[in-house]
Amino acid sequence: MTSAAKPSSTEQPTIFVEAKDLPVYCPGPHAPLWSMHPRVYIEVVKTGKALCPYCGAAYQLKDGEHVHGH
């Protein structure tokens, strides 16, 4: 998972994910200990993007990614 967008002063950066990263969950595997909350799976396949209900992190499927079997 990679972050690419630069955030404004109040919003978090969008976390772009690839098909190989599915299923997406938050907090991610590299999240710092201070940001932990209960693990929740994020559904990005249907609309291409989704928000974490706990921390508001924005996840988005990278352009051109093809998801097979979902």
C-alpha cells in the first residue's frame, strides 16, 4: 500500500491500493502503534474507494487495477 496524495491541513492522505493488496483492512500492517483501533475490512472493490469508519482514512483502488474473482 502506498500513499500518494498530499493532504490539506485537516485531511489525511488517500491510501492507494492495488489488486494484490486485497482484502484491504485498517489499520494497515505498517500503522504506528499509537494509531491502532479494532481491525476493520474496507470494501474498495464496489466503488473504487472507501473510508475507514474508525479513523477516516481514505482508501482508493489505483487507476487501471483489475480485480479478479471479486
